[in-house]
Amino acid sequence: MHDLIEIRWHGRGGQGAKTASLLLADAAFNTGKYIQGFPEYGPERMGAPITAYNRISSNPITIHSNIYEPDYVVVVDDTLLESVDVTAGLKDSGAIIINTTKDNNYLKQVLSNYSGNIYKIDARKVSMETLGKYFPNTPMLAAVVKVSEIMSEQEFLDDMVGSFKHKFAKKPEVIEGNMKALEMALKSVEKV
């Protein structure tokens, strides 16, 4: 399956990594792709490390397992960089996308075993400026779309309007902020 893209998400319980992986799966599905989006469950507690996964392809997906050699890794919480091997199996032809304000030298040092592309975004800043609260998953969702080019930015934004209208049907006032977070995040991703 040559066009299969595999993504692994690392976050902490309550940060929305699982939700972001499911939103990405929905958005890719709505552009005609075959998808999988699923979490790996461990200790179910707020703040505990969690992992979620996506598979996206133009062809039917026949693999049904965790992802051991991802094309992309998304790190929602940079404190995991020193406690979890986030680059395990990560293909050098792919990339890692990190929510961080750490400087580039630190990132290169802590990820010295990885020779592929490293990207970063300050999801806290994006979230605080657009939503008034810290929800890192929305900016990280946009960041992975930007880096992976799974779909065009416009396709992504168009789809997310519909997803947010459904997800926030009882809180329509938060849709505009979430859309602004996506738009700002698409412009805020930096290559390290």
C-alpha cells in the first residue's frame, strides 16, 4: 500500500490527542480517503501519557494493528520528549511535529537519534489567542495537516467548519474561535 500514511499521536490524558486523531480521520474520510483513527488505551487518568493513531490511504486499509513505523509523529505535550521514546520507529522520510516553546538546539539535542524533519508550533499561544483557554489539540490538528499535506489546507478548513458545527451544536459560540485557531496554526508551524 504505497500511499498509506501512518500517524502516531503522543499526548497526556485530557489534552485532546484522541479527539484530534478522530477529527483528522473524519476530515480525511470526507475527502474520499480510507481511514482509521483509534487510541491505545492504558491507564485512564488525566495527565497520563496516551497514544492515538491514524492511517489514511486512497486504497482500502487491511492492516488492523497499532502503528510501529509511523510517517509522522505528533507530540502534543513536550514534557513527553524526555520520558517517552516519541521517535521509536519514525521514518526518516517523515517528520515529527511538536507543541513546544523550547529552542531549536534543545529539540535537536533531545531528538538527536532522529535524522528526519522536525517541526514545532506553540499550540498554547495559538489556543490562548483564539480560544482564550489552553486546548492544544486544535492547533496540533492543523499542524499535522500542514506538514503531512494529507489534504489541501482549504479542503481541511472547509471540512472542519462542518465538523465543528456538529461537535459544538450546543455551543455554537466556540466554532469561530476554533476555526481561527486552525487558521492561525496553519501559519504558525516552523521547521526546526
